[in-house]
Amino acid sequence: MPFSTGKTYQVVQGYDMLPTQNTPSSRFAIDLSLQPRYTVCAAADGLVVGLENRYKNGNPGALWKPYGNYITLFHPNSGLFNQYLHLQFEGGFVLPGISLKQGSPLVWQA
């Protein structure tokens, strides 16, 4: 899971659920109810291939959908990509091109 060992968090939206996770691009997403002052960790060994952490503001609605802070990891052992979304402004610890081990911190959320 994308958080420190020994921590547990509630899933608030899972696979193919309404209202937002029922489109081709989001149907495999999982939203967790993470509390303030947590660290997001790599769920598996991977390579950072995408990063955006410059957005300070956001609003609901289609206009703001393309904007948000995220980190994308490629996992060579499985050939899959993992994307960590809804991240805090300038909260990332990583840069594109960095290789990470499972459990490595990616982001600290205030």
C-alpha cells in the first residue's frame, strides 16, 4: 500500500465506483482517507516518470480536472504504471528519473 508499514487507512472509493471512478481512465483508482501529516510511499519498486507539484489551488468540476499535483511511477517488474494523485503543493520528495524501492517516501502531506 502507498503508506508506511503498520499504518491503515479506510478506502473511501474503490474500483469502478460512482461518482468519479467509473471512467476508463479512473476505474481502477482507489481513494484512501488519509489524515494530515502522513507520508505517501511507493507501493512497489519503480522509476519516477512523471511529477507535477506546482498547483496551489483546485476546485471541483471539469474545468479543473487537468490540473493537480501527482507522481507517476513505472514498475518494471510488472510493466504497470502507478499514479499518486491529489497531492499537496510542493510536497514531493522525488524527481523524474529516480529509482525507488517499495516503501520509499514520495510525498509528505501537511
